Amino acid sequence: MQRIVVIFLFFWLGAATLCAQPYRVLFDPPGETFLLDARRIATNTFDVARYADASLNFPSAVATGADGRELLTAYIKTDSTRSIEMRRSLDGGRTWENNPFTVDQDGKELHSLSLFHLGQNAAPSGGRWRRRRTPAERGNLALFAGGYPIQISSTYTNGKSWSNFHSVNPFGGFRVSSLVRLHNGRLMALFDDDGRFLYPDEEGQGATLRKSVIYKIYSDDGGLTWSDPEIALKHNLHGLYDAVAIYSPVRKDNELILIVSERESSSVYISSSTDEGNSWSYPEKLPASIQGDRFGVATYNRQLLLSYRDMSRTLSDGQPNPTFGDIVLWMGDRRELLRADRDGVKVRIADNYPSTEAMDYNDRNFSDCGYVSVLPLAHRQFCIVASGRWEQDEPPFVRSFLFDPIELLQFINKLK
């Protein structure tokens, strides 16, 4: 692809005005950027959970069914109880159960949720090659909560009942952002910390580092016990956070790809490992067109799908970026990722309204949304789950968005 494509997905409420074409060209400047309108977005957007008097944050979702239709989403309801709720979808994210299941927190105040399938595919999700899960693995889920110490709750009933939260080990971290089942069968989880949560003293104060680093922990028994943390990745100049790892969509590469954000400016870096995560290459900065955090990642054939909170403030021509603070999705192959200023496809999935509590444009809370999950479904579709201020003057809530990568690629190819 010769030009980066920025796609604006407007929420059209008039279903009668929708046409057969999924996208309509709005603006085609002589430079690098197309502006497109996804006319069918209203039919592909669904509320997962929504309250008029409470914000819903830190959503995390997994596919629990073998057919790619049963999904489970967890989130924190930030009211006086700060409860953890879960909702299930049986039709690939189109409808969600009305009565949520509340996870017992045993009096603990938990935050930064991460929901994972401990029997997830070792191969790329959405790809053609995969390890078949056993019936026990299909019901083996884990819910992590950040802080000190990192807490975990698990289930072997596909999320219908959960164990009490207990500490992974006597260490803490901000958020467990990624979990991968390695080809050798081990589980590797990644989290970030700057010393505040890792090993705090008796007064709860950690030896704060100058910058945060990415840590890794391993499990050899399917997530029952975990190793002590080791440094997976650090940068000489910048603090790193929100790391997500996935196997390369090109099978012969046998490469683990790690996408990680820089805390100071939300620049994005890429690193890779060819030895099952034992060592990682020095992080390489991606072009400014991919700048953000709170990533979800998946693959389709040879394509990488990265969905995240867009923190790029300007376009390549210096003009303000109209997708700043919104949920976007970048799609392209491994090589195009390093040329994302001119290659790949960038899609605005959802328009996030600014926070009423943010002071100005430079306030990170101006665009408080994200914590994205990208889930492969049947029939080549994907479901993207994220929280945000999807309606003006309303607190953040959780929505699901259905996306067909083949449909988008076919439309782009017609424009070339």
C-alpha cells in the first residue's frame, strides 16, 4: 500500500440512508491521506454495558466458545462499590446479556483488569494454523488485576463461576497487558511498573525508578503458579508500558512481536524475539502515524491488526489529527508497520468525546478511552471491545464494534 488511509467512521442513525457500499470517499487530497466514511457503522456498533450514573473502565474481553461466537467481557463499574462485572454475548458481540455477573472481590479494591484465555492458541489468532484446544482449556480463563500485589481469579466453567482473588506472588505491577502461550507450552505474561508496585516497603512505598520497564513472568502449570518477575524490555531514555505480544502472522518466521508504548509521549515501539521471549531486540520507534496506547492486537492471514487509543496530535502535513483521542485500528503486514507513515490502513473505529474533567487539549484525560480487545470471530469478522465516552455528556461505557478486514481491503484496492 502506497498511502496511509485514515478512515472516519461516523455513527449514522438513519438506517434508511445506508447504501450497499460500506465506505464512501469524502476527501482525496493530492498528498498521502484518504478520508473515507463508513456508512454502515450504525449496524455494526453495539452497547456491551452502559449506566447513566457510573463510569465503566478497564474493559477486557475474550472469545470463550470454539465457534467464535461466545464472548465474555469484564469491566470495573466505578460507583461507590467499584464492583467488577461481566457480561456474555452468544452471537459474536451483537447482543449482550442484560443481567451482569458480579465477581466477588473479597473486600479487595482492584483495578486495571485483564481477562485472558489460558488455553489460547499458540498460533496467531484469526490465522489458518492453530493448536486445537482441549475441552478443559476452552473453559480455563484468568482475570488479572493490577496493583500490589497483582491479583488473579480463575475459572474452569467458561466464566460462569470464579475463584476468589489471590496474589500471583509477592510482587505488583500497573497492569498485566499481555499473555501468550508459547510454542513450548509455557505461559508468558507481561506487565509494566516503575518500582512503585513491584516490591513496596512496609509503608507501601516502592523504590520508584526513573522510568518504567516491561516485566515478564512465566507459568509451567497452566496458570496455577507463576515465576518471579524478570525484566523483558527497557529503554535507555524512556519509560515503557502497555506491552502486547503476538506471534508473527508469517509462520516460518517463528517470531514473537511486541508492541509497546512510551509513557512520556505515547510514541510506539516494536521489538521482537526469536527465542520464545527469552531475549528481545532493542525497541525500534514506529512512525508518528502510529502513536498511542492501550493496545489490542490480532492477526488475519499475513496482516497485523492493531487497535488502540490514537494519541497522534498532527498529521504528516502538520494539520491537527482529527482522530486524536479516538479508537483506531491499523492494519498491514510486518514490514509495513515500520513504514506506517505511508503504508498500511488506519481506521477510526469510534469517535470518543472529550472528558468534561480534562483541563485542556494537552491533558491525557482529554481522551480517556481504550483498553481495547480484538477478538477473531467466525466468517472472517473481528469484534473490537473498548470503553469510551461514546455519547456526549455521558460517562464512559463499553461498546463492541464488528469489523471485516477483507471488506476494507477490497474497497481500498478499488481506489488504487
